[in-house]
Amino acid sequence: AVICDPELRRRFQAAREAYNAFLEAFPDSKYRAEVIYNLAYSYEEEGDLDRAVSLYDELALTSPTAAFAPEIFLRLGEHAFETNRFNKAIEHYEKVVALGDTPQYEKALFKIGWSHYAMDQFEEAEESFAQALALHTKRTEDRQGDLYQESLEILAKILSESGGAAALDSFLKAHQSPAYGLDLSVQLGAYFQETARY
């Protein structure tokens, strides 16, 4: 999302000037990582992904456990995903997962599944989507969330292409009749109905 509003662009440019002045004046500051993160974010918001990714990479190396580390690794994963470097994307998403229960955790699991799916690694994709669905089911009763619904849709598509109802039955048994099993069954039926029309 490139910022087109001239006033907002001016503010981002002014912020970057302040960030750069701070980094030059206080190169060893304990706030250095936060300032670099904000600088990277401002570049990303203005559409300068190369500079943003370069700064996120620096932070990934120098501050891998900072409070904003899950966001950094997720952003690096997103950039790799969007440029079809799926193995690299998985590496970054797995770093988010390794950091534990963060707000980015569920999305990282989902994107690991998507990355495997994009590379036709369907078994690995199944497992990642199953983990994302199980986590979502534990965290909330609201099963209408985007990640939950998209995980169901992709998982149903994988199951439809790998044996349909029999694949669903095997999947549900292997995952000990998960709480999302009924939703997945309904989604698989909807997928079959939709594809039968074409």
C-alpha cells in the first residue's frame, strides 16, 4: 500500500529524518532497534520495500527476541511469500512460531500452510492448516474469522484432490476428531457442490 496522500508522505519523510538523526547522534542507544523498526515501517508504508526489508533483515539479526520480533519475522515472511520465495517465507514464519504465543502466531501457521500449498507440498500444508484451525478453535468460539475460514477452504480443497470423503475420514481420525471437524466436512461438501457446477 503506497501512500498517496501528500501530507502523510511529508509526515513519513519528516519522521525518517528524525529517525536517521537519532541513529546518527546515538548509535549505541538502547532504543536503536525500535527506531530502526519504525524507520523500516515508514519505508514499507511508502512502498520502498527494498529499504524496508533491508532494515527488517538487520533487526532479525541484531534483535531476534525483541518485543517486535514476531512482527519483523512476519513482515519478512510476507515479503518472501509475495516474491514467490516460499522456502524463505517458511523460514521466517517458523521463527514467529518459535517465539511462542504472540498475536502473529496463528497467521504464521496459516502462512506456513499456504507456502507449502503453493509448492504442492500438500501433506505439510495439511498439518499447518490443521494446527492453525486447532489453535483458532481453542482461542475463540467465533469461527467466522478470515484465517479460520480460509484454512478450512484450502484444507477442503486439498482433501478433495486427495480422495474426497475418504481423505476427510482419514484426516479426522488422524487428528482425533478435532473440534473443527464438522466445519471442515461442511466446507468439503460446499467445495464439491461448487466444483460440480462447472
